[in-house]
Amino acid sequence: MSRIMDTVEEGPEEDLSFQAHDHSDMDMPAGERELVSVPVTPKRVTPPLTPPSHSPTHPASATSPVVPLAVASAGYTGPSSSSLATTPHFSHVQFPQSASHTPTGGATRPSSSYTSPAVPRSPLITSAGAGSKTPRTPWTPRFLSPIGTPVVKAMTNMKSYLEDVGHFTKLNPQDAWLPITESRTGNAYYAAFHNLNAGIGFQGLLLPFAMFSLGWTWGLISLVIAYIWQLYTMWILIRLHEATPGVRYSRYVQLAQAAFGERLGFWLATPPNINLTAGTATTLLIVGGSTLKLFYKIVCGPDCGASPLTTIEWYLVFAMLSIVLAQLPNLNSIVGLSLIGAVTAITYCTMLWILSVSRARPPGVSYNFEEGKSTVAQTFTILNALGIVAFSFRGHNLAMEIQATMPSTMKHPAYVPMWRGAKVANAIVAVCYFPIAVAGYWAYGSMMLSSGILFSVYAFHQEDISRPLMGLLFMLVVIHCLSSFQIYSFSIFDNFEAGYTAKRNRPISKPVRVIFRIFYVFTNFLIGVAFPWLASLTGLLGGLSSAPVTFAYPCFMWLAIKKPKRYSFSWYLNWTLGLLGMAMAAAVTAGGIWSIVDSGLKLHFFKAS
């Protein structure tokens, strides 16, 4: 023993390595066993452990030397101290106590820090609150400590890395430069605000007009079916966001390309997606500008001396306000606007149906379908009404973009907060839409204007509703149009900047970003001036864009990516809904075209009324 200790204290400067002995000598008599040495650092003085308290079972001599801390803390589990104490050569050596003994006076820390990759795992630190032996399995050898082995350390580090990074997600450096994905700090509240801002809008104000063509029974049935259907497809899109391990589909077009192929997915998803983003933004500019004109007329009153602006000039006012708000950098930065838009939308929807049922109905209200129309004309009118219902439940084209703003790991995947927010948003949409459809149809019936319940309230009740209340109603609509314009425009901003950064291989500069967004808003302004009747094409837009994107494509994507078992319930359900969605898109498009021809819509270019 003295020879061993001399080697430890006065050995050469290079590292000492001791060859591990075969443990078969454990069957040898106690006096012939050899001590298995562990690597130690030469000429290093380390403070000894404080000797444990005396116990009857393990008496300790006050003069007994203590094994150096480097040996004691290295997890030495050789022959027991009781057996070696009987050997004359080792009777004076004090061996480390079992794990149940907690050293006093030594450094301590919580046991949870052993699994933290951020805290160094030094053998000089022990757990004060362990109170039990190192956890073992039935197959763990007695001489092996699972906490101290390099394999377990590597596994712990790998587990922590997976929890932090996710499913080995292949991060695209370009995503850090784009407005959709440069900020991934979203949560369930952000998802609810964005979905509400994108889901509720002017298209829901046309539901009473659609109810007149469908009637009480089929109108309510259509609303319920469309609501449940779109909620199911929203769930599909949320679950497909990370359907492929290591990949996040952060845009609707990317998911379509993964499901249908690069070329086919691009051409199937891009045209309706642009129609639902840029087309909706242009329609919002038209509706917002027209509402601003009426707001000025209401507030100014009949005694206003200043001459009002023209409709095109009001479009320009709305465009200038949109340019200012469009300078916010990314999608998460407009969460405040989305919250304001959601609150204003809920408020004016509630005000509209309460004002409709609390005032006297106009004389001559009827709920009977127009007589004298042919069967073909009635059929296409019903299809156009179904297109209005389909277009009312919008926002699915932005579901992937909204979910892309959230962090995602194995422990906390992004679909959990996204689905929570989407459920809350859809519940509020139902609370807003169903009362508007029922109350608006009951209050105005056949006299409902084709422009929706907002302008019907103004036309029939501008005399019996106070000007401040009516002005507040129209101002809430303007504020919501401004906030909704932003969230629908960010998809276009992202597409432009994606092309720019891919070509230049660097982030877009702030001046270029500002110039493009100004150019985009003015392009929408020019389209709104050239085609002021776009807001009247709701049924056609529902068939061309909303029906496939919302009701059909997600079902086919689920079949292509998830590949459910053939002839299973999921297989039948998604094939049925997908085919019905495409058939509905074709029929609703035909109904929208017929409605334009039948109503004699005058396509006045550059003549906004």
C-alpha cells in the first residue's frame, strides 16, 4: 500500500494509466485480492472529504488516513471496505461510504443538474438530496455507474439537444431573413389573434344575402356543414406542418409541393393562394375606402361645409394608412394589429345583429324565393349562395404561415399551441357568423342588399340610429379592414423577399423592403380603381379559390403525405371530402359566373361609385 501511495505522490509528470484487471479474482481469498487503481493526476493536492459520522456498523479510526478525493470521487467500486479491512495491508485505509451516506461539508447541488447539458458534470460535486443509491437496472454491472459513464453523458446531451432543437429540423438559413419565419416566438394567443383577424371579415356580412337564396332549413344546414368541414381541414393543415421529420412546411404552397410534387403542387396551390391573398387585400381596400366615405358622410352630417372626397380619393386615403402599417418587419410584429382587428370584428358583428333585431323591420319583408325564375336560374343562384358561404370561412391559406411563427421541439411541438388558438378563433367565428346570418335574414329577408348587412343597416336605419353609434360602427369596420389587409399582404411580402434573398444570397435591405411594400400597396390601389366591382364577385371568388384551398386540397394532402390504410375510415373520409370539395368548387364557380350575367353587373372600369 505504501508503494502505491508513493507512486501517486511522487510519480512522473506524464499521466499514469493503470491497466484494468480481470474481475474474476473476486473469487480469490481476501488477502490475495489486488486493488484496481484509477487514473489520478500526479502531484495534485486535493482537499479530502469530511469524514462521515461514526456509526456502529462502520467504526472509523480518528488516525486513519483518508483516500484522496480523486480516488474516492472517481466511482471506485472495487472490493468492499469490510473485506479489505480484515487484510493487514489495508486495515488502516478508510474507503468511501455507500451512496446512502451524504457527506457533510462537501459541495452539493440538486440531482436534476446531472441531466442538464448547461452544467458541467464534475465528479467533485455530489448530490445532497439524493438519499438513495445510484439508479441501476437489472443488467447494470455492479462495477459500472450509469451517471459517470461517457455513454450516458452523451445520451443525456443528445436528449437535451433534441428537446431544444426538435426533430433534427433542417433549418434553412434563408428563413431567418424572411418576414414569415424570421421571428419564431409565437404562442397560442398569437395564433388565436391571427386566425380571428384573418377569419372574420366583410365576407361574413354577406351571409344574410346567401340565406335568402338557400332558405331557413338549407341555409342553416349549409352553414353547419361548412363550419365543421373547414374546422376539420384546419386540423389537417396544422398536423401536416411537421408531418415529415426534420422539415417544417412554413407556407401553403410548400405543403402542396410536398404532397403533389414540385410542378403540380405549385400550379395547383399558387393561383388560388394569390387570389386569396392579393385578391382579398384589394377587396379590403375597396371595402375600406367605401366605408371611410360613408363614415365621413355620417360624422360630417348634412350641414358639412367642406365638399367630400371622391371614392377614388378615399381609396387613396386607405392606401396611405396601409403603407404606414405595412412597414412592420415580420408576422409576429403585427400581433397587436391582429388583436385590434379581432376585437373590432367581434364588436361590429355583434352590433350589426343586435341593431338589426332591435329595430323595426322594413315593410314588405318576405322570405319566399323569387317567383318567375326558371329552374336553371334558381339552381345557379343557389350555387352562388353556396360560394358566398364557402368564401366566408377563409384564412386556411394562412394557417401554415401563422404556425411557422411558433417555436417547435419534440417536447413542445408547434401544433399544440396552434390548435389551441385555432379552436378558440373558430368558436368565436361561429358566435359571430351564425347570429349575423339568422338575424340579418330575419330582419331584412328579400330586401337584403347584395352588398351585405352593413349597408342594409345604413340604408334602412340611418334615421332611427344615432349618428355617433352609426359612425362608431363604420369606423370599426375600417379599422378591421386595415388590420386584415396587413395579415393577407404578408404572404406576398414573403414571396417577394424569398426571391430576392435567393438571388442575392443576403438579407433584404430596409430601403428595398420599404420600396417594395409601397409598390405593392399602390398596385392594389390601382387594381381597386380599375376594377371597383371586385367586391361583388364574392361567389365567384369562393368557387375559384376558397373552395379548393379550404375544403378540397387539405384532404388530398393528408392522403398523399400520411398515406392512411386503404379502405380505412380515414381513407374513405378524405377521399369523399376531397372529391366533394372539387365538385363544389366547379359548381360554385359556374354559379358565380351565372350570377354576374343574370344580375347584369355593369363592369365599369376606372369608375368607382
